[in-house]
Amino acid sequence: MTDDSSTPTNASNSSSDSRSGEEMIAYVRESYDLLRNEIGKVIVGQDEVIDQILMAVFSRGHAMLVGVPGLAKTLVISTIAKSMDLGFSRIQFTPDLMPSDITGTEVIEEDKSTGQRSLRFVPGPIFSSVILADEINRTPPKTQAALLEAMQERQVTAGGTRHALPDPFFVLATQNPLEQEGTYPLPEAQLDRFMFQILVRYPTESEELEVIKRSATKGETSVEAVVDADRIREVQKIIKHTPVPEHVCRYALRLVRSTRANEEGSVPDMIRDYVSWGAGPRASEALVHAAKAHAMLVGDGLVTVETIRAVAHPVLRHRVVLNFNAQADRVTPETVIDSLLESVPMDGMDAQSRDAIRSVVE
């Protein structure tokens, strides 16, 4: 976060090159368009899902896709992975999966010449840039937690030795609704490590028809890698150094603090009635980082309160824990977030504020 109320034109001061703000926005947009066009060869619709995944990737964040089976969650993630020239691992989470099956394990090796034995670390599938954690809630919490250090610290510790993970590194997980058989709720600490929880909904009638037509008339479509690790790191750097006005940071903070029922001051009645646990400080950071990615990918590079509001649902829906009253009254996290967006004051949203930001660009 920053107090600078300027725009990405000032980001060039932090960048390794001398490109202007407009050139950096164009560079990010070109990367986004390359990926979207390649992904569109396989995926029909799901525009919002794909956009949110790319926002998470370009913000160095992780994302979880939630939806019933058959909505192409795994296909979306694997297609995105194929469109990037990065190492890719798919981990199928099952009830018998052990933590060492993910992170790796130490094995005993014997030197045949000396007879001495030593331990050697054998890396697990987590040592890739793109991790597809498929049906992550099909395995018990002990194994789910094996991802915690990797997601937060981008490293794995085994036998007291730290092993760095590749850069870039991000986890894209799929989860079936908890009401289904054989699922385990994820620990709140792990949920908080995901920047986004993305809802995958049923396709429209026209999209579903197109899926049927493609599967009936076309062969397998190949996906080419259109961006490499260097380009992704450069986009991540540009987004990281995109300035954010202070009033936008304050709005993000106010939105998150309003999710806490025991917070002093003005808290919406719906929060006090239905929320048992609100969002933590990571939510504020995620809102700002996601808003910067949203502004660069699908906007004009200007981070405003509008962009914070645009990413509020995927950032907050898994960080707001509802109580039994909410279940009884059929209140969902979406309902709570809608209420927050209506009740939290939107300082800096007047036309004069936006015009002041734009004047820096012009």
C-alpha cells in the first residue's frame, strides 16, 4: 500500500526499465490478451472465472475454485497452466494422501564405496511453478495443511532444511461443495492463504450448447505456451509497483474491519447478527493487490474504490465465517458482502476525486 495518489505512470520509478506507465499497462494487457485467446480455444464462457484466476496469478496469489462436479474446474486450471511455459504438477487429493506425498520425503542412501548412509531429500510434486490441487477438500486437514508453508513462505522445510520453491509459484485448487459426501472443511488458516475463492457456476444455455457442439464435432485442441516465466515475473512486478491512493487503502481497510462483529464503531447489523468470525489483515492486503491487478488487466490502470468493490466478493467470501443463525435464516457470505458494500461509506468516490487521479496521467 502507498499514500501516493498517482497512477501507474509513477510505477516506472520502481521498474527495472524506463517504460512509461502507458507502455506498462499495454504490456500487461498484451500478456492478458495472449492468455485469454489461448485459453478460449478450449474453454467456453467462464469469463469471470478466468479473469479472477489471472488476477491472482499476476498478483502472486493463490486461488480456489468452488463448484459442483462437471463444471470444468480442473480443465480451466490445466488449460491456463498449459498456456504458460512453466512447470506444472497436478495433485489429486484423496483420503489416503499423506503430507509427504505432496512436499517430498527424506530417503536413506548408502554409499557403496564407503558403506556410509545418509539422508537425501526427494522433492514432491509441490516443487513446480503451477500446482493444481484437485478436490483439495477430499483429504483430511492434516494433509491439507501440508500446503500452508508452501503457500505462505514459498518454501518447504524437511529435516530442518529449507527448500525453496520455484518462482513464480502459485496454487490453484478446486473444491467441491461441503454438502457433498466425503468432503472435509479446510482449516480457516489455510483458507486465508488463498487470495480468491472463485465460484464456478453453471454455463448459460448457449455456452452449454457450444460445449456439446465442440465435443461432438471437433478433435482435441492443443494449447500453446504463450507466456514464459520471465514475462509473468515482469507483469507481477509492474502490478506490485502500481500506486494506490490512500483513500482507496482506507476504504479497503474499512470494508474488512466492518466484517468483525466485535469491532468498535459502526458495524452493520447483519454482521453482528450472522458473522461469528470476520476477515483478518490478509484480507485488506488481498483487496488492494487484487484491485491493482483488476485495474491493470481489465481497466485503465487507475486503482479506485470501484476496483476494490469489484474484487470484494472473491476476496472476502471465504474469510467471513457465518454462525448458526445465518444457516437457519439461509444467509450466505454473498448476502453479507452485498450488505457491506451497501453500508460502508465510499469516501473518495465523487467525480472530483477520480478527475484528480486522471489529471496526473494527462
